[in-house]
Amino acid sequence: MLTETSLRECTRYMMDSIRKICEEFGPRLPGSAGERRCQEFLRDELATAGYAPVLEPFPVSQTGFMAAPVIAGWLGVLSVPAYWFDPRLALALVLLAVFVFVAEVISYRHILSVFFPRHTSHNLYAALAPSGPIKRRIILAGHADAVYEWRYQQLFPRFFMYFGRAAVLSIVYLLLVTVVTVLFCGGHTPTGGFWWWVGASQFLALPGVFIAATFTRFGVVSPGANDNLTGALASVGLARAVKAAGVVPENTEIIFMVTGSEEAGLCGAQAFMERHRQEWTDVETMFVALDTFRDLDYLMVYNRDLNGSRKHHPGLCALLQNAMRRNGLEHPFGNVRVGATDAAAFTRAGLPAAALCGMDPRPAHYYHCRRDSWEILDGECLFKTVQVLASALEDYDRNGLPAVKSTVSQ
């Protein structure tokens, strides 16, 4: 479909565009002016290439999802002194903290949105029509927005995972202490003996819940060059490269997309799916989330998502995995064990999806902090990404989805 020369040119275009966006358009929080300027720039780039791009608005709560760990943390902090007034009050606060954390961070159900101001975010997309009748459709999407900085990821990148575990375990410990105390002591605060010491042990959990309470640094926004302008520009860059090369698929409609507000909890993908789902009943439609292409050793097809709870479409995962192999990448499937990609919004709704990502999952030192700048872009990882995608598109147009059992073990 595309020569190595055209893919190298595409890679240079991606890197130049990412630098321009980072330097000129400002912070790109979900629904912010910076996100809008970025998408308007990419819209104009698509239009210049010969597409008829659409910039589609949708409402979003900018802060609710990103504030969830902080809110859960402060509820945990408040439960410790509340214990000495009434253990039942402490239990109620801890249960509320757990509910907020599970609903928002684990399940991506946005219960906090109603408490925060609404903003307008956008999805950008452009379609490449085939030369013949449409028999299938594939959507390639990367998100344009960035996130508030994670304080302890910036300060202690090598040990960040331990800070997260300490926060979760501390909340769990507070829950156990308050449940047991209420069951055995009711509303009576222990004044001495064993149960007093059990209550006092809650102070050992304070450092962990304080980590959660101060988890997000709301005054700093990650540049988001790798997470996820690399994904957004992989979509736009490929769109432009295909047009420049005069490539037209035979029977596949390709939709090149840049979602908004992924960092607010997959809001752009969810809005796009809800608005266009009925249009996709005509032919087989596949969605591929493109997210963070920086670490070539970890460039993988992700067949599980949403904290590992959702399994993506096996045929689409096989299509992408075969494209990886054809381009010399023998990597296993990945699993988004913490967090989610835009593909999770589609898979959760029962629509075929998969994710292609290239980031050290430990996580990488630049993840959600100010180190995620254009200076650390990896051109070779970007090149291999668009090479794999071009190969997958060509295969899909010619042959459709592979027979899963004969091509890849699940």
C-alpha cells in the first residue's frame, strides 16, 4: 500500500506536527481551548490533503474522572478522625471512597460528572471511500487531549507503582478496620483495650491515603507528546500519506479519527459510538485505538482492556498481530491491566475493537507527567507503528479478518 520512503516521510511529518502542537497550542485538557486548537489544526491538515473532515462537538466533564483518586483519598483521610466520633461515620466515609474509586477508576462509570462544570470537546474524523462497494469499515483513532500531572510519577518514576499500591491497600485497610469495629462495637467509640488499638492502627494508613489525596497535581498538565499525540498523528499522518500516494482501497471504508477527552474517561469514543452506532449496521465495522508509540520493545496488540476486564475482538487482534509479524515484530499480546484505551468503550458496548500501543506498561517514566515532551519522541517506533498499520489496512481490504484459530493462539 505504501512504500518505505512514504512511511519515513509520514514519520517525519508526525514528529514535526507533534512538536508544533506542543509548542504552540497550549495545554490540551479535555474540552479545553488547547485541545480545540490542536484538533482544528489537524482538521485543516486533513482538508489540505483532500479529505472532508468533520469536527463533531460533545459535552464533557473535564475534571470528574481525573479527580476521582483525590476525592477517594480525602474521604479516607477524613474517616480517620471521624472514627473517634462515631465508627459508623468513618465507615460511611470509607465506603463512599471505595464507591467513588471503583465506579470511576475501575469501571469507568462517571458518577462524579454531575458535580463538575461541563465543557465542549470534539471528535475529528475523515473518511476515505473505496473504489468499489463498501464491504467493510475500519476506524483508526488516537486521542488529542492530555492529562493533569500525576505527582508521584513525576517525583518518583522508578517507584511509582509502589505509591499506587500503598494508596489502594491503605483504603482497603481502613475499610476492614471500620467494618469490623462497627460490627463488634456499633456506634460506640472504643475507649481502651484491644479495639482502641485497632482504631489507632488506622493512623498507619494515613500516609497511603494521603498519597491518593495528593495524587494529581492540578496546576500542571502533561505535554502529552507521546500520550497521545503519537496516536493522533499516526491516524492523521497515515491519512495524508495514503492520499499523497494515490492509494484507494477496493472495498474498505477507512475512517481516520482523532478523539477528544479520552483522559476524562473515554468520553470522546463513547460519544462517537453513541452518535454513529446505527450507521455501522450496514457492513462489518472495526475500531482500532492507537495509543502512545514511544517504546518499540513494547509495541504490542492489546487484546484485553479496561483494567484487564474486557477482551477485544479476536479476529481484529489477529489481523494486527499478523501485520506485526510481517514487519519483524514478534511481540505477545498486551493487557491493559491498569486503565483503559478508547477501544474499551467499543468493546464494552459489544462492538468489535482492539488497541495498538507502544509504551512500557510499568509504566514508562514519561507517563502522565511533564517528561512526556516532544524531545523524547522515538522516530523508529513511530515508523514501525505506521508500517504495521499500513500493512494491516492492506490485508484487511484484500482479505478481511483472518480465521483466528489458524493464525494466532488466543
